[in-house]
Amino acid sequence: MQRDSGKVRVRRVYEAPDPDDGVRVLVDRLWPRGLGKDEARIDEWPKSVTPSTELRRWYHGPDGQYEEFRRRYEAELAEPAAAEALSRLRALAAERPLTLLTAAKEPDRSHASVLRSLLSAA
């Protein structure tokens, strides 16, 4: 299922690549289970824009809630390495379509959705 937001979209990495994907960016820290690298057709994998392990574990734990996750994740994205990688993704999105790929079962309530919002606002 494709979720468009201007030139930046979010898709599950397990979906077949689409000719309209443009630059395909994996935004998960870990490689998706059961998916071969050739099959995934990933162009970029900027691990510095992925949520920290601690934040990811908190969000998927008993206390995690999306709005607080979003706030904490945006704070992580303001750190220098993440901000630099985010700038690169903004530049790519300005040139051509950009597809953020995630293994998350609910992409609209994941870090990929937060990234899409930040990249689309630029």
C-alpha cells in the first residue's frame, strides 16, 4: 500500500518495487527479515536517521505511545549526524521522488511517517 505525500512517500519494504518510487531509502536500523538485497532494490540506507535502539524499544514496550515517540524521535533527528543525513534526503527529494521503506507493520504510526512529514515540510 502506497502513502503519497508530495514527492515523498512511505511504503513497506516487502512490497514490490514500483517504477514511480524514485530513490528507494531504507529507514530501518536493521535489515528486514527474509528479504534479499537484490530483491529490495535499496538505493540509500542512512542509519543515522533511524530511531535509536533505546527509543525503538521504549516505543514498542508497554509505555510507548506515538505522540511521545514522535517528540523524542524529532529530538534525535536534530543531533548533528542525523540532521546531516536528513539534509541529504531533503536534497534528494527536491530532485526526484523519494520512497521511504520500512518493515513496520503500521507505517503510518512509525518513524517513517515522522520522516515523511519532516521531509515534505521542507
